[in-house]
Amino acid sequence: MNRAEVNTPHGPARAELHCAAESRAALLLGHGAGGGIDAPDLVAVTRAATEVGVHVALVEQPYRVAGRRAPAPARQLDAAWLAVAETLAQGWFDGLPLVFGGRSSGARVACRTAADGFAVAVLCLAFPVHPPGRPERTRLPELAAVAVPTLVVQGERDPFGRPEPCHHREVVMVPGGHSLSVAADTLTRPVGEWLGRVLRPLEV
């Protein structure tokens, strides 16, 4: 494991880098609004990705690096994320396809920046479809705007709602709620299989 500090328009971000034995692609994972990169689902997905030859960068947003718990505005999160993606793509992950992903707020960032960051796929863990009890405040347009293959892993009892699958979006439901604190293989198996499928056409 390596760590890299990346300058962004909104302060330094940090990336914890986990290298796979192969070099098929790189997966950038963002944390939730009030959590860190040590969330159980992010740890499980990191293991799943590296086992199928995908490097992983667990990205800490500048507000977390600065010790703040309250998240920055969306435009700042997106700008910082894209700065990290560009730096890593030119250095550690030179020439590799990039997959964007994250949990909750990090999943929203991944969706909003997928096109500008040239992501080949998007992985969403516990995508917050709407605030609890407020279905009218939907964030589905962020998810619907993603034009590349997308996997959403959602808790069956997530109070933030559940998205529906569509032609390029797979949805895997797992036991539990928004934290996705389930048995590790409940996450690793579908994520590993999905990464293998979406990356295979890029290797021809």
C-alpha cells in the first residue's frame, strides 16, 4: 500500500493506493459524507478489485484531509475528485482504464464526474436515491445521467431508497441498510464478477 497527496483546487486530497498483481484497470473509490475510507464496504470492494487485477485508490476529499466532518459543496467535491483522477491517471495509473466509484455521497460524485473524467464504468455503493422520508427530493437524475456500465449495490432496507436497473445499470440488493455492513463475500463476489465483465471488452 502507498499513499499519495494530491493538490486540488480546494486543498490537498489524499489517495491510499492498493496495487493488484495485474494491471487491467484502476478503480477510484470515494467515501461517504461523514465517513472515511475505512468503511467496511470500501475495504471489501478494495479486496474484490485487487483480486481480479484492478488497482484501487481510496480517495479522501480535501475536507476530510483538513479534519472537517461536514462535506464540502458538490461542485467542490467534483472538482477535487477530477483533479485526483487526472493526477493518478497521469502517474500511478498511466494508460489504464479508470472506473469511478464510491459509497453514498462518494457514489454521487462518481456519477456526476464520470463523463468529464472519462470513466469506463461506475460502481455505486449505497447510492442515496433521496433523503430518508423525502422521496420527492430524488437524486436519480445523477445516476440516470451515467452513460457507461454501472453497478449499484444497495441494502434491502436502505432508508435512502433503491434505484431500479436499466439497460446499462445493474442493481444488486444485499441484506441490511445504508451502511452495507454485511458479510464481506456478499459484496466481493458481485463486484469482482461485474468488474471482470465490464473490463473484458477493453482487453480485446
